Amino acid sequence: MQGTAANESGRVSQRCRCWRRAVLSCALVAAACGGSPSGPSPGNATITISSTGPAPIEVRVPVGGRVTFINTDARPHAMSSDPIQVHSDCPAINDVGFLNPGQSGTTGILSVARTCGFHDHTNELDATFRGRIVVQ
């Protein structure tokens, strides 16, 4: 019986080591992923432009992130920073430029924490083609 107890004790000890390794591995993977689920997503975001406007209307990116715009509409769009005609609030948005149907463009690096409004320069007066990028 003592041999059985010792054998069981060895199995329990082995199981504990396996569990400790599994927990440590999960912790390391979680640490490597970084960030909390409620925080800004690491890196970049994507906005799709269709005939009904941008989707999503607002994205959040960290300082240093970029946003890619994809034109899925049948007509061209030109994404620009607010304000209308001046395009000076977040100049990195102006890098997207003119997008023919099926094309995509990416902002420059969004290097300042702020909220950046954008609009379609070819539809400046249509509120349907406006949105926001929150740089955190």
C-alpha cells in the first residue's frame, strides 16, 4: 500500500507540474499579446467605404497606428482630413487620397493622440461620408 500511495503522490506531483507549466505558458502567451480587451487594438484599423458611407464610422488606433480605407463602392472616393477644404486637422489622413472602386489607401502614421475627423472630398457636403479616427 505504501508503494501505491507513493506512486499516487508521484502522479499528483507530476500533474501539478503539468498544470503549472500550462498556466505559465498561457500567461506568457497573454503577455506577448499585450493590451487589454477594452484598450485600442494594436497597430492598424480598416474602414470600408461603400455607397452607404464608411463602416465603421469610428475606429480607435494607438499613437503610431495607421488606418486603411478600402473602396467597395462603384464610384470613386477621396478621403481627406477635416475641416472641409482645409484638410489640416490630421494631415496623415490625406495620404489615403483618391480611391477608385476596388482600391485601398492607408493613412500616414497617426502620431498625435487626438480625435481626427475625416470626409470624402468628392462628397464634402454629404454627412453620410464622414467619420472619426480616435488616436489614443
